[in-house]
Amino acid sequence: MSNIKYILGSFGDPDEMMHGIEKLQENNIKIHDVYTPMPIHGIEAKLGVKRSRLDIAAFFFGITGTITMLTGVYLATAVDWPINIGGKTHFALPDFIPITFELTILFCAFGLVGSYYASTHLFPGRAPRVMDLRATNDRFIIAIDAKQNIEHTKIDELLKGAGALEVKYNERKYVSYE
Amino acid sequence: MGTHHYNLTEQFEFTGKAKILSIVGIVLGVAAIAYGFMSGAHERTFANLLLMAYYFACVCMSGAFFLAVQFVAQAGWSASILRVPQAMAKVLPLAVIILLVVIGLGLYTHNLYHHWNAPGLTDPNSPNYDKLIDGKSAFLNVPFFMARQVIFLGVYSIFAVLLAKWSNNEDLAGGLNSYRKSFKYSCVFLVIYGFTTPIFAFDTIMSLEAHWFSTMFGWYNFAAMWVSSLATIAVIIILLKKSGYMSWVNNSHLHNLGQFIFGFSIFWTYVWFAQFLLIYYANMSEETVYFYKRFNGYEFWFYLNLALNFLSPLLLLMDRDNKRSENILLTVSIIVLVGHWVDYYQMIMPGIFELGTASGSGFGILEVGTALGFIGLFTFAVLTALSKKPLIAKNHPFLQESLNHHL
């Protein structure tokens, strides 16, 4: 048994890559992931990628901001240091709508940036995880788990038949920037 | 690019239930207005006529605005649904005539705009002399007022009719000439429209309470007319689709319309609140009088307005799947349309009627009947205009993009 962990089909053309995905799926070969330098329309549906839950996260980050600001304002203006401003009630809600809105946006934005970093493992000191460096430049990469799909010659034929310019056998999962 | 086999010469047939119901609506409206005049509630009838005529004209002119925005943005997604706003734009001249007649008669009979158009208001020797109104009389006088109305509405009508006409020429002749012309004149129209709609709203609605003013009022009305027009477009498209027309409209088109309605409902809330907050915060009596009237006797309408126009689109259209669902988008669009009736109602009524007077405003046969009448008239006119031409602009340069639209 070889030490090959991943087989990468490297395509120069997105249509050929989409064709390659179809060929692999017809032969029941499970695709680990696909890396492209640009978004490809309809690829999520083809690969069966689950819908992102980012919008749900955004809602909860936002609502956290709303609650934080309203609580903070209430504590400051009505409980801790009540001041009569223009004869209005201490907790005059309309006055604090703009800043509540701001904090909702701020929490939402920071929360989403944090979620993005966490899910992509991008944070300071961490080498980026890249399976093929040219996937960020001019190549469209289909990655197949070589341990789960053992018919390596067949995969090689399918990929080349679909128009892969190159098929790589990697013994490491990621080729990070060194 | 997938290949599609849509019937590009499909034409809407205006018959059956839609035709009967719209005629019933018109008859009910005429009956309600006649009842209003005969029962002596002239002022209330005029207020309702102004409300619905303004709503009607605003929805139609925002249909033309929608067309212009699509051309200027060189939008592809909307190419296959443009016939619906075009039908609304074609009806604009009719709406303009009705609005001008209502305003003209209202001024003539002193049932409308009597805050600035009453005998002696600008005469220093008269007991009715009003210094504030006299100061505004260079702008708020009948000839200049009517001239502004005629010019603004006339210019909108010309652009609306031309944009619809060029699209029909494109059907016949093909080529890019019509598109280029539409693009160029849309740019001009947007500039004119952007600068004049606030003034149009100041004149038509805000001058009902001529002592009060708010610079946000124009944008507040612009947001209301634009979002109600978007909701109307969505309602027409969904109902057409449900009765078997426009098979090319998929849920991505609905998603875009839903985003528009969601976004501009939030924008409406933003300008509404921007106007409210500054007045609330500064607390100056000449400004707060506007909200004082709305908090004393009209509280229900005041809060209903916010619930219908802000909370319902916010909560019901936030989710992506809801924007893509025909039934939910239809429901929210209707809620928004009712909501903007309430919005205009509480812009107009508290300013005209003193609370507790005999001829005072209320909610009854007159309000419902007038609204039904104008809905019937709008439906009848727009569907007649729609049935004249094929439902798709087959030579629009971006048609393929729209037919393959997918989000």
C-alpha cells in the first residue's frame, strides 16, 4: 500500500473541470473537495455542498449586539446615573435606536469575520492550508481521497480523459507555504 | 447556457374574473364617492380621493422609475419582467389626470390645502392674516402650485410613455437602437425624478399642513412610493404566474424582487425614523405639533403603520427561502401595500381634520370604498395595457441573461 493520501486532478479550464466532476460522480468516486481560483456558478449544487449557515450566525451575532447595547444604555441612563435630559424619561428608547443599530452592525460584522477565520483556519501564526498552490492562480483542482478510493489508475484515466493537464499524487494533505 | 423553450409571443388575455372584479371595484368606488358627496362629508371624500389618487400616481410613476433604474444599472435579471412596470408606466397619464383633477377641484372648492389657500391669509388687513403663510406665499400660491404639479407629472408621464414605447419598437425592429435610447433618457429621467419627487411630495401632501415642514418628508414619501410600487410589481407578476402566464419567471427573479421590497422597507423605516427622531429629540413645539396630532386620536394608525411597513417585511422577508416563495412574497407584498395606505392615511387625515369635529375623519365605507374603486381602476387599466403587447420583450439585449437567471 502506497503512502499516497490525495489525488489531485489539475485542470486549466473550468468547463473541463465540471466535466471531470460529472465523470467521477458517474463512476461513484467520492470527491473530497474542489479548489478554484474564482467562483464557479452552480458548483455547489453539483457537489452537493450544504447551504451555508452564515446567515443564521449573522442573525445571532446581530441580536447579541442589540441586546448588549440596550442593556448597557438602560444600566447607564436609568439605573446607574439617571439624568433628566429635556424632560424625557430616563430610558428614552428613540434616542438610543441609532447607537443600538450601530452596535448590531458592529457585532454582526466582527462576529462574521471571526466565524470566517475560525472556519477557514486563518489566524496569525498559522500556515495556510493549501492542497495545490496553483489553485489560487490559474488551475482548477479536484481533490480525491486516495485511501477511500483505491482504483487509482481508473481515477487517473477519468481525470485525464476529462481534460486534466496534470494528475498529482500527494503524500501530504496540505502543501503549505514554506 | 441552457436552452429554453418559452413562448416569446405569449400575450395576456384580460377576461373573466379579473375583468369582472375590477369593474365591480370601480362601481363600488364610484358609489362610495357619490355617497360621500351626498352625505355632506365633502372634505373627507376629498381627503380620500387625494389619498388614493396620490397612491395611484405614485405607484405608476415608480413603475417608470423602476424601468429607468433597470436601464441605467444595465440590469440583466429583470429583462423578462419589464412588461409589467411598462404597463404601469403606460397608465401614468391616466393617474396624472385623475390626481390633477382631484387637486384642482380640491383647491377650487377649498376642501383641500385650506391651510394655505383660504381668503385673507396673505392680506395684512384681514382678520384671517397669517404671517407664516404669507411668508411662504411666494412658493405656496395656486398658480405656481398647479404649474409645478402639471410640469412634474407631465414630465414623468412623457418619460414613462416613451420608455414603454421604445421597448415596443424594439420588439418590432430589434437591434440596439431602442436600448441605447432608453439608457440615455433613463439617465436624464432619474436625475429629474430624484430632484423633483421630494418637491412633489412637499406640495401634494406636506402642504396640507402648511405651517409645519420637514426636509426629510420628500425622501420619506419617495421611499413609500418606491416600495409600494415594487410590491405592486411583485403582486402582478406572482398572480400572472399563478394563472399560468410568465413561465420564465423563476424563484431567483422573485428573490430579487423580495430583496428590493425588504431593502426598501428598511430604507422607508430609516427615513421615517430619521424624521421622527430629530423632532422627538429637539422637542420644539412648532415641529412636534405634527406628531402631537398623530399621538392624539391616531395612535392606532401610527403604530399599525410601523408594524405593517417595518416589522412584517423585516421578520417575514429576512429569510432567503421566504423571498423565493411565491405565497410568502405575495402575502408580504399585500401587507406592504395595505401598510402604505395606512402610511398615507396618517400623513393626510390628522392634518386636515381637527379631532372631534362632526365631519372628522374615520374609517368606514368611504375609506374602504374609495380604496376599492382605485384598486379596481388600477387593475383594469394596467391589465388592459398589459394585454396589448406580448408579456416578454423578445428583443431585449439582456433577455438570455434574464431567462437563465439563477442566484
